[in-house]
Amino acid sequence: MANRISRQMQALRRWLAEAATNQRAEAELRALDERELRDLGLGRGGIAYAVRCGRDGVVR
């Protein structure tokens, strides 16, 4: 039982760390102007998706 709780806590920590990283990345991209986003191949509406899922043809 304790081992299961420990694994769940580790998974929660990983999820929280990934969520914080994604939030920072999204904030950085939202700070860019339209031209800079276009240079990256993004539009404002695609920022959240690109942060969560990446973009086609781009290796993470």
C-alpha cells in the first residue's frame, strides 16, 4: 500500500513539473509578437496545442 502511494506521489510530482514547464513555455510564446510567431510557424491560436503536443516534423 505504501509503495503504491509513493508511486502515485512520484507521478503527481512529475505531472506538476511538466505542467509548470508547459505553462512557462506557453507564457514565453504568448509574449512574442505575430511576426515572431509566424517565423516559428505558429499562430496565436496554436500556441497551447504546440506546447502540449509539439508540431509536425519537429523533434522534441
